[in-house]
Amino acid sequence: LVDMIRKATIEDLNEVHGIESVSFKDPYPRGFLKALFQIYPETSLVAMRDEQVIGYIIASSDRDDGHLISIAVHPRERRQKVGEALIKKLLAILHKQKITLLRLEVRKSNEIAQIFYKKLGFEFSHVIPQYYYDEDGWAFYKTVDKAVR
């Protein structure tokens, strides 16, 4: 349950970096997240509850291709459809931008994320050997105009 999803601002950077840090084995550095906010302001979003950032999503978009760069929800807020709400909002924005495909990569070992993406209509495409320095990545794609189930 989310109060609001809005564009991320530099003021959200500490909270986003905190969520990134507790969510990933190799979190993105603060400076990289800040750059992404600046480069992709339309598709860098935060989910809010009680005026707190509880999750975020960052994606790039150019021509007809969107790329989900990072999504995470604070551990205490997981399994409450926050991630699903973020994906749906991103897909709506990409649809308005006439983006037709959203792609992402996930660690081969991250079965929870794979199940989450499949539930939202993403399809496995291919393995990317050593995408993560210590592990293969799995590529998933979703046609943007398909409604999220």
C-alpha cells in the first residue's frame, strides 16, 4: 500500500541509497544514483508512505526501448505490492513516451525477483554470461502496451 508515487528528487537520494544498500549484494554508489536521477528524471520514481520513501524504481528510455536499471523496496515494506505499483507507474510513463519494450536483468540466483517479474508479465529472454562479475544474469522483456495482470 502506497500513499503516492512521484518523481525522485536529489532530496530522496539518502533514502534511496539506503534502500539500495540493504537490498543488493553490490549496491550502486550514491553518485551513480544521483546521476541516474539527473539523466532520467521522468523515469526515476519513489514510492511514499507516511512521507517516507519506501521503494524506488529507476529506468532509462530512448527511442522505443526502456531499461529497468534498479528497483527495490525497503525490506520491512516488501510483499505489500509496492514493487508492483512502481512497475505499473513506470509502464504508464513509458507507454506515454511511446516506448514499446521494457527490458531488465536479474541475477540467476534471484528466484524471488524472477517470480515477481514473471507474475507481472515479463518473459525470460536469454542468459548473459557473467553479467554480474560473479554470476550470470538473466534477461527479461515485457511489451509495454500489455497491461500488467
